Amino acid sequence: MSSHKVVYAMYDDDDVLLDAVKAVKDANYHIEEVFTPFPVHGLDKAMGLAPTRLAITSFLYGIVGLCVATVMMNFMMIKDWAQNIGGKPSFTYIENSPAFIPITFELTVFFAAHLMVLTFYMRSRIWPFKKAENPDVRTTDDMFLMELPVTDDVEALQALLKETGAVEINLTEKK
């Protein structure tokens, strides 16, 4: 497994981190990753990340749930075991569709929610028994970490990070 050198800059405030990310990006340095104990509003835009497409997948999963609900209820209530409940015969799905609205809604939400969780875990590469990739445990409590790959001029990078308010700067090997 190859390893390369990285610079870890620690910050103790989210606003300082956000300003630091903007300054580092303006200085044309590549930010590999930022670790935070909570979501920082505007950090994705400051890092230049593309907008997420998870909302599109959620809509598609909802459509799948709607289709499954429609096929399931049509088969169960109309084709397989049609029942005359309260004098309302089950001739077609369309005639009985008002009674199927709650189940349609519930299965649409069920499929969208559960498949979104699985998609998020797969997209984030989080699965059971995965070893944590967090380089410093303090980022789960109260510190913010910016990871940058080492360039030719490490001293200039460290000076820039110190200027931006980094409380700690470490140069390490990443595997």
C-alpha cells in the first residue's frame, strides 16, 4: 500500500475553518478532506464540491415504492382474493383507488426512506465493521481538521495555514 505525506491543520472554531477553507482555495491549494464534529453550513460550497444528487435517487425510490404498492394491492385486493367489504365490490383497481391511498403513501415513503439510507451508506463507503478513517479523534468532539496533500513548498503552506487561524499543524504520512 502506498503512502504519501499530508498536512493536518486543526481549528477550534467553525467560522475560522470556513474562512480558512476559502483562503486555502484562493491560494490554489487542493483540500483533500475536512473533518468536523457537526455539519458546517456553506463548507461544501467553500470547498467547491458539486451538489448532491441524492434527492433524485430519493424521488426514484419513491416511484419504485408507488409501483410496488400499486402492483401489490391490485394483485391482493382485485385479482387474488377479491372481497365484498361493506357492500363495495372489487371490480377494478381504479374504482377502489381511494381506499388504497394510505397504503400507497406508506409504501412510497417506506421505499424512499429505507433505500435512501442504504444509498447514503454505500455512497459514503460506510458499512458494518469498517475501520474509522478519522485521522484525529478530537474531530468527533470539538475540533475541525483540514487535510491537504503536501506540495513542493511545505513551509509556505504551513505559513498560510497558521495565518488562517490553525491552532495545530501536523505533517504526517498517510497510508
